[in-house]
Amino acid sequence: MLNNVVLFHLSANKELTEKVAKILNLKIGKVELEHFADGEIMARTLSNVSGKKCYIIQSTAKPATEHIFELLVFIDSLKQNNAKEIIVVMPYYGYARQDRVARKGEPISAKMVAKLYQAVGVDRIITVDLHTSQIQGFFSCPVYEISPNDLFADYLSKLFIKKHVDYHNLVIVSPDHGSSLRARDLCSMFDGASLAVIDKRRPAPNKCEVTNLVGDVKNKICVIIDDIIDTCMTINNATEKLLQCGAKEVYVVATHAVLSSNTFVKDIKEVIVTDTVEKNLDNIVVLSIAPLIASVISDDN
């Protein structure tokens, strides 16, 4: 079934692609990728893709612009070489947080980059835990979104069994209104667990303030769930609020470890992320989404 499939990576997700390829027993396609001295980028396929279905695994985290342009150039190479279908597997969708007009004159950059991918010939997008579901509507091609919550639930359930945690003493916490659906979904996987939501406001970019907590966390084990950890400010402020309100322990799960800063408050018991963004991380548990991506590709063929 996968005889007509070619799997590629560019510069962002080499290790993840190797894991996916191993699960699917696929060879990784050959790519020539050059970043020239003047800043220009060239990416071309060295594998035969004529009449074949091509999957490119590439997150567009920092440096976002370079990763995006690598994709655009390489997609054009596949088109020029008569690929039958081009599917971009974008574990982390860069510019996702610029999904609306917050201040007069701002662009909707998440929509703009969606148009770029389609303009060069993407047939489908597979992504993981989009910042907001409305981003799917920025594409006219199909977008398939993978949720990592099963991964998180499996890890946490094994951890809590070892620690003899009664799920009635477990609270899944959304650090803002935007992650409330993620929190509700994860909460449903632990029979007896309850839900809490933190009311947060952003006075300026990369700054946040906690204004209120909705839910009972006193003497409870709390798990904060979010899609992106970037400056750690949201997570740290949420942790401090939970502890002020009497939480017994605080754990953090997040899909995308962007981590422009990774200074967590010492009171967090454990931070669990996925490998959508490849980084060297100390004292952080990293769960691989490779089986989830491999399953989608397998089912697709």
C-alpha cells in the first residue's frame, strides 16, 4: 500500500521523520537543501517522485521564516518533478497565534501563510493541535488535525497509578479560555477528575496576567494543559495561582515546546511535551508523536 509513497524531511524534523519512517518501514527521500550566503534557499528532490504521493514532515517553528520558505521551495520542486500528490505534515504550524485582528491594522498572518502553501500546490495538510480550530478554515484544501491527548492521558495514567492518585483528587486546568476544550477533552479521560479554568489577560505581546481561577483546586493534584509553551510566562503564572489557591501538586502537559525561554518555576513537579518541535530539552519529558503521524499516513494509503 505504501509502495507509491515517498517521505521527506527538510531541516526541522529529521529525528521525527526517521521515527515515522521506521514505523512504516519506508525509506526517506533524498533532498538537496542549500542556504546560501545571501540568505536565499534552494531545496530540490533527488528522488524520483513522478506519479508518487509525497509527504513532507516540517514544523515551522523558529526560525519560522526559513522553515516556511524551505517548504515553499521544496513543494515547487516536487510539482516540477510531477509528484502525484503533495501532503505537508506540519506538526507545529508557525504563525498560528496570529489568527485574528487584535489591534487595528494587524494582518491575519496564519491565513496569509495558508494561502502561500496552497499557491505553490499543497494538496493536503496534516498538523498537530492547532492553536485555534478556525485555522482549518483558512485552507480550501483538506486539513487533518491530530490530537496528542491520548499520548498525555496514557503517560499520566501510568504516572498516577504509581503515585496512587485518586482521580477524584485530580483537576485538569486550562491556563486560559483558549485551551478549555483541550482541558475538557483530557479531563474526560480520567473518570472522576474535575475541570478548572484560569482567567488570563494579555496587556502586551509575550506578557500575561492571571485575574481569576474558576474551579476548586484546594489539596488537589493539578495538570495544566496547553498547546504551546513559549516564554513559560502563562504556565508559571498559572502554577503560582494554583499553589496560592491550595493546590497540592502541579504538572504541565503541552504539545509544542517552542520554548523561547525555558525558565520554569521550581514548584512544577513535571513538564511533559511532544517532539513536534525538535530541541535538546533537559528535565522535561518528551513524548513522540511519530506513532500518531505514522497511523494517519498508513490509514491514508
